[in-house]
Amino acid sequence: MSFQSLGLSEALLKAISKKGYTTPSPIQEKAIPVILEGKDVLASAQTGTGKTAGFTLPMLQLLTETEARRRRPIRALVLTPTRELAAQIYDNVKAYSEFLDIRSTVIFGGVNQKPQVRTLRQGVDILIATPGRLLDLQNQGEISLSKIEFLVLDEADRMLDMGFVRDIKKVISLVPRKRQTLLFSATFSKSIKELASSMLHKPVLVEATPENTTAEKVNQTTYRVDKSKKTALVTKFIKEGNWNQVLVFTRTKHGANRLSQKLDKAGITSAAIHGNKTQNARTKALAGFKKGTIRVLVATDIAARGLDIPLLPYVINYELPNVPEDYVHRIGRTGRAGASGQAISLVGVDEKEYVRGIEKLLGEKLPSNIVPGFEPTDTIEELKARAAENKQQHRQSRNNRSRNNSQKSEGNNTNSRSSRNRNRRRNR
């Protein structure tokens, strides 16, 4: 099948050709005709399947079939969980609408809102937004959603995971009841089905891949290793394999920072990306990673979804996620667009239960290996004892700091009283 056979306009076909695409992906082939018919859609599609074009192309076509209004109220809203994904969707909308009379913009938190407000006041047809900044500007009276014709929720499951359910319901209450709604999710969990039933009208179900499956071209393997040896093993893989463009996942922001620092010391250029980083720092790290000036991007799960990194060859789970679906999201960053990829998971003795949960979700056994020189020796009992010892040391350190601060404060008060007494005597 070709894009021409999907019923898209010449202007859109020209933009598609300029981007170098000739054949629609499965999700595009299934979703575009249905959306062009004006139907609501509930779609299961992971990032990297071409889903952004799957909803952007028909939305642009339908918007241009009616004449642009003079003041250009917002007619289409695309809601996304992360700033990075919002920026990437905006880039796609701009590229595909190059030969159309369509204005679009993107808004998200972490940056100055004034430039965003200026653009909105000039009028836009399509708005791509994260929930927080959208509702902030709506509360300030800078945004009206009363003319919305299209509402798109991209990576809706991730939005629910990140606690945006109340924000989503608030947005739904602000848009017209008569609208076309498109909901895209990597998984069809119970909460997603409940959300879909509350906001979609007789939706058409579109599935690009079976639910919760991982890319067929991703070579998955696990390595049993002690927690204390994980950094050394990651360093060995990257150096000996001469790997570039490696995405490494940690569970915590502190862990991401610490691992990035250790890799830098080992001569491997890296950057950490997580929620505590400023938007500028995250954008700079991602740009360096794509250009190849940064070999390793160490990320928390905020980066598991929405990062558009073409042909990413390696994903390493430095620590396994405790939610099996997050494993699918993480390794879905590689093996995209027909390319092969490698997903490696480092498994400590305390993470075996996580592996079982992942295998149950995938319906397959993950290969388990041991690297010579990195044989695991830890036991659960030793890890628990070590954790308890660290907790005790942390508590003791905190108490000491508190005692020192108290003594310092007491000393300052004594000095202050002495100073006041001297001043009184002097004034007499």
C-alpha cells in the first residue's frame, strides 16, 4: 500500500515525500482511513511505529477541509506526558503542514511561559501541550479550549502512570462534547480501558502490534551480577564493544547522576536525563546524544517514552523496573523502523522477582548469562544486612548533623545575648 491510496491530499503527500517516506507503517495504514472518516479511535501502538504521523496526517487533512478562521482559535489539541515528546510531535506537525495554511505551537513547563503566550495570542490551529502548562495557562485565561474539534491523547498509559488522570479529566471537561477523540497507548490496561470508555464515542479499535509485545528485532538478554559490580560491567560492555548511542536506565535520579559521573571518569562521555534536570539541560543532553558527542544517555523512566532516537542500537537496564510494562517501554527505544537492537538487563539477586514478572508479561523466557570475572556472590540476606547498615549510618549521620546545627545555633544565640548585654552596658 502507498500513501496515495490512503486518500491524503497532494500537499500532505508532498510533505511526506520530502521526509523520505514512501510506504505507510501498519499503524498508519490502519488508523489514517478510520480517522479520515471522522471516527473516534482507540489505538495500541508503541513509540517508533509511526503513530505520530498516524494521527497527524489525517488531522491536518480534516482541518484544512474547512476554511481557517480569521482569529484562529485552537481547533486541535494533542496532549502528551513529557516535554520531549511534545517537542517531537510539534516538529512532525510543522514538517507535515509545510505546504498547508496551518499554524501550530507547543507549550510545556520548565521554560519561560511568555514566548508561548505571545504565540498563542497570535492564533494557532493546533496546540501540542503537556497537561501542567496547559492548565496553568488556561487558569490564567490565556487559552480557550471551547473550539476544539480534535483531541488527541498520546501515550495515555504513561500519562496515567505519571499521575495526570485528574488533569486529563479536567481537560475533557473544558473541550466540547462534540469532537473527534483519538487515544494512543502502548498498553490496554484496565485504567486505560476505563478512561477510553469515559471519553470516546463508539471508538474503532486499532492495533499495530499485539498487546504488550516487544519489537521482534530486539535481542533481549539478562546478566546476573552483583549490585556493586554493575558499573564495571556496563563500562566493560561499552568499551570492549566500542558501543555508541547507549541508553541506560536507572531507577532513581540520584542513581542516574552517580552512574553518569562514574562513566565520565572511565573515559566514556555521558549525560544524565531525568525530572530534576532543567528543560535546557535535557534538550542539550538529547541533542549531544543524537549527534554522537555523548556516547551514553543515563535516564530514569521519564525518558522511557517519547524520546525520538532513530536506529538506537543499545538499551541497558542498569536496574530493572518494578513494573513489567515499563520494561516493554524501555526496550521499545531500540529495534525500531525495521532495524535490529540489543536490550541488556543487569539482574541482581534482589531483582529475580522482577524478571519473573517481565517473563510472565512477555510470555517468554529471557536468556540468562554470567560474564567471567563478574560472577554473582551476593545473597538476599547479605543485601538486607548491608541495606540495614547503610540505613543506620545514614540515620546516625543525620542525627550528628542535627546535633551540630543545634549546638551551632545555641552558640550563636549565646553570642547574640552577650553582644546585646555589651551594647546595653555601653549605652548606660
